[in-house]
Amino acid sequence: MADRPLPGLPDEEVEELLGRLETLLDRLERATGPVAELAGQAVEGLALMYGTALARVVALADDRAPDLVSSLVQDELLHHLLALHGLHPQPARERVRRALDDIRPGLRSRGVDVELIEVKDDVARVRWSAAGCGSTAAAIGRLIRDAVIGAAPEVRVETVTGPGGSRPPTLIPVESLLRGPTIVRGDPG
């Protein structure tokens, strides 16, 4: 028997909506005045109400059908909402580790390795080997942050590069590589 489609928006539309909501919430955070303050309070109230309702669903499911909670976290949207509201049944460390495991093959193909140092006090510390120029390092850092936040939106991400925690390599201008060495001569007198 084939899985029946889930109600509501398809995943692609959910992703688009989340992007639009993130943009709107960013704009709302920067807005000033009584209407902006009222809108912010309304958003906070709605988030709290839906989080409370979701907590009740998880508690009821856990009491009556523990396997259902495991099924809920398999849905990407529910996974994110459960984590966002602090209801995810899996610890953040486990989710971050799994997210890094998922991106590790792609990073290794680029000559980069990544490891989880720790998750402590809502901070995930991740070490990765630096490779390439500064722009590549920045892209790798963003990829790692996005993967970690996608798995555990409740944590902040601190990245450390290289085995000793060195900084990402800086971009060396091509012109400097093509120039010959500069000879500095001292004053003969």
C-alpha cells in the first residue's frame, strides 16, 4: 500500500513559505512603532500557542503510541517544529552528529573533513579542515552551519577550522602569484 499524501501544503511550498516568513519576520524585527510592537507580540503569542498545542500532541502520542513520535520526526516540517519548540525527542547532539554525517561525503569529495567537538549550553562546536581559498572556506562554513541549524535550530553554531583551530586560509590575489620576487637591497654605504 502506497503512502498517502500528507494534508496541507506540499514540501516545496512549505519551503517557499518558510523563506517568505523568515523575510517577513526579519523585517518585523527591524520595524519600530506601536504597530510593529503589537505585530511582534501577536507572532510571539501564536508561536507559543502552536508550540503548546504541538507539545500536547507529542505528549498524547508518547503516552498512547510511542512509535508515532518516532514517525513524526521523520517528517521534515514536524522535525523542525519539534526542535524549534524544544520538543524533539532526540537530543540536539544526536541530530547535529547525524546532519554532519549526511554532509561529510560531499565535503570529503572537496578534500574537507568535519567533526563535532561538542554540543553544550545550546552551542554546537564543529571543527573542519580548511581547504582552498577564503571564498571556498566561507562557502564550506555556510554549508556546515546550514546543516547544523537545519537539524537543530535551537543551537548556535561555532566553527573551528583546521586541526589546531587555525583560521580559514585567506585569498591570495592571482597578481601576486604571477609577479616575480621583490629584491630589497640595503644601502651599500
